[in-house]
Amino acid sequence: MLIEYIEEALNRAHYEIIDDEEPFYGEVKELPGVWASGSTLEECRRNLRETIEGWILLSIKKELPIPNLGNKSIDFVSESIINS
């Protein structure tokens, strides 16, 4: 399922504290360009979830490859999404 893929991405996220207004930073290295920040770790994680969702939708729309995360994958054919 899509939710399982997003959860796997969040489990693989790397978080750190940076010197910024929103000091919590998180990224998913396996998903190019997917990162977020927040005032708290919870906010950063929520923002990262939204970023992952948007990245997946954009990748599907542009027919870009979506990497497998462990045994989680998102395969799409034409306009249909098949989750495994």
C-alpha cells in the first residue's frame, strides 16, 4: 500500500538539528530532493510526510522512477497505481 511505502520512507529518514529558525531537519536519502524542517521533531516529521506524498504524486504524474524501499514499492501502469 501507499501508506506502507510512506511509513517505510519515514523509517529510513535521517534527522538532525541545524542552526536555523526551524532547527529540526529530516531527509530521505533514497528519495532525491525529499527533505523538510520544523520547529519540533514532530512538526518536521509531519512536514516530511507531506513532502514524501507530494514527491510520489509528482513522480507518478511525470512518470519518473520511484525507487523500492526494502520490499516496499510503488509501480504504476498508465494512470493506474499498483502498490506492492
